[in-house]
Amino acid sequence: MIGGLLRTTSLAALFAVSGLVGGMTQANAADLGGDCCADLEERVAELEATTARKGNRKVSLTVSGWVNEAVLFWDDGVESNAYQVTNMVSQTRFRFTGSAKISADWTAGYLIELGVAGSRSDGVDANFDDQGTGVSVRHSAWYLQSKTLGKMTVGQFSSATDGLLDAHVANIGHFMSENGAAMVGGFRVRNAAGGTGPRLNAFMGGTGAVATAGTDPGQIGEGNRNNVVRYDSPALAGFTVSAAWGEDDMWDVALRYAGEFSGFKLALNVGYQEWRDGNNDERNCDVGGAGQPDRSCSQFGVFAGILHAPTGLFVEGGYGIRWDDNVPAAFDDNSTQWFVVAGIEQKFFALGKTTLFGEYQRWDIGLTGAGLFDTSEMRAWGLGINQQIDAAAMDLYIHYRNYDAQSTTGATTTEYQNFHQLTAGGRIQF
């Protein structure tokens, strides 16, 4: 409206000058009166109302996001193919954010984030190359924040432990994650005879209720987005504390550190999460159905990463464990995962920084909810490269992974053929 007022004032001044000049040259100049600009200002207001705006007078609006699409090459030991997919490690999205200043100490704001998928990388498999197309709500929340007291957020939002194990110190988080199912979770392994086995996400902590295409396998030790009330403390010497509560008897807490000293970039995270609903499979706990008594399903996660800025050398790793009291006493109720990533990130070219890395990850899973097997284990190793293009806010990447799984039911152990994944894609931010 300020812009409209300035334009109106300028036009009024121009008319006034014109009138003055006209008065000097024509004795019978029209008397425009005090309402000469009312119609003009109304017209300017109408034009402003038909254009995209950056919020109202009090609350700002910023639109941002990225597009992350890739080509996925895969080989399950029997069949191989290539699909175009949306990379669900960091899917295509729109973000609408804004804030308003209440006082010198307090602000209010909001976040709306919509995820877009053409064909989900965690949903495709040997039979379906087009899965999960659509738009979903990732975040929808408002917040109140004080510089001295911290921030309170209400809505669909990240729980306190969301992102705990994916706090990368190098620029790889848009295509490499501890959440292996985001890359190829919908695919099935093949047994030695070539027959179809369980989905890959079942070996990563997914229960039978969610060991299907297009689902999150649980990310052992890692939180997710939920309907929550969350608190984040102000940063103190690089440390922040977060706590969240919501959904059906879910709560979690996390402690994070991020800092730089003597040329090193350091990240440390630790967190705990718990659910107490007997019919809640939110994090792929084994559940007995409606009406079951409350039983605890909890998990713990820890992450550490360090990058030496002068050389670009980095290493990071994480560990997660889940305890599920819903599992019958005769079976293993623990599931774990751990991973390590090491590499180098340097500006070898004028385009931007190049990141090269190698990785290893292992899952050891207890009883699954559908009884697919009593226990299982899977190992994955991989190599990756990312090239930033600073002038276009863009990243181009190639990522290879090899998965090796086995399962045990009773006295029978089944070995599966290795699954190969090669993802080549790019992300452009706006």
C-alpha cells in the first residue's frame, strides 16, 4: 500500500503542477477540488489487488523450494531397468513462509510446505515405474518465537528428532540419506532361485503394515513429521534443546550442537522418542490391533559429523536403536542401524564445490509386524559424487549403492541376491 500511496502522491503532484501551469496560461482553468485523486487511488488499489504480493502490511510471504528429479537404474539380479523418478530423499517441494514482528523480542510466523511427486523413488518397483504421483502436505504450522525464551510451533511439523541422523556436514543430503527406503524401498529382493522376496524397506525396519511401496520404513533412531506441539530453545554456545508432543501418545526430545572452530565444522545430535498406544504403528512398531493395551515402543539415535574446511575432508556417522514392547517375549524386540560416510568437498572447478564420498550402512532387524521373518540383516555400501553449480543454485549428482540382505525364520536362513541401484539426477532451488 505504501507503493500505491507513493504513486498516488506523485501523480497528484504532477496534476497539481499541471494545474498550476494551466492556471498561468488559461484564466478559466477547471477547479479540480479536494477529491481530485479519489478515483485514481481507488483504481491503483484495484490494480494492486490483482497482482501477486509478498504478504500483507503486517505478515510477510516468501515462496521457495526446489525440484529434485532423477533417473534410477536398478538391477535385482534377475531383471534390470531404468525409471525417471522424483528423488524422495529430498522430494520436490514448495515452501511458503512468513513472519511478523510483535515486539523487539517476539515474532510470529508460519510454514506451509507442499511435497510434489511425479513418480516416487520409494514407491516404484520391478512391476510399476509410476507410483505415488500427487501433492501432499509436509508442513502446515504456525509459531511464536522469543529471542530469550525460544520458539513454540503448533501444527503438522517435524518432531524433535526429525532430521537427527541426517544432519550432514557436506552437501549430500538431497540425494544420500540414512533413510535407504527413500531411494529404493519399494523394490523387492530376489532369492537364490530368482523368486520374488520381501521389499527392501522390510530389511530397514519396516513392519508388514508398511512394508509396501511408497512408505517410510521407520528410520531407526530418526523422527518424522507429525501433528505436534514443539518447543526449541534459543542457541547457547552452539547447543539447542527441542521437545515435541502429539499424535496419539507420542513425545520426543533432542539435543543438537552445530559449531565451527580452528577450521573444523562440527555437528552432534542425540535424541529419544516414544509412543505408548497399543494400536499405533506410526514408527513401524509391532501392533496387535484396535483395543490393545498401551505398550511402549521407543527409539534412541545419535549422530556426529566433522569437516575440515581447509582440506574439505569429512567423516560422519550415526546409530539408531528401537525397542518394541509389543513384540512377543519369545522374539527379538530390538532393531538397529548404523552408518558411516567419508569423503572430500572442495571447489575444484569454478562452477562450484565438488563432493566425493564413500559409505557403508547396516541394519539388524527384529521381528516384523507381518511375520515376514523373525530377524533379518542387510548391508549396503555405496559411492557418490555431487557437483554444485553456483550460478544456477543447482546440484548434479550420481549415487551408486549395493544392497546385500538375508533373513531368518525359525531355523531357516535365506540369502538374497544383491540389489544394485544407480541414481543420476539434479536439484535446482528457487
